[in-house]
Amino acid sequence: MLASPARTIAAIEQGRYSPSLDIAFRIAHVFGKRIDELFHWQPAGDDRKEA
């Protein structure tokens, strides 16, 4: 279970918030996935779309 507020999880889902590594690892653990299966990092100001 995650001890994060629902609004934090919603903001992550909507791409308005980048979670800390701790939260990212916890989310991955809850879903039985690796972090790279759930999150994609893009440098700030980099508007290129992933192929």
C-alpha cells in the first residue's frame, strides 16, 4: 500500500508531478513492475516525442 495522498497519485498519473525515487520504487513494487516499465524520464525543456 502507498501512503501517498490521492491527489499526489492523480498528479503523477496526469504527468503534472514527478515522484521521488522512493515513491517511484514503492509504486513499482505495488504493481510488481520495474520503474522503467512505469515511468519515462524526459529532460526539462525537451519537447521531443518518444518514438
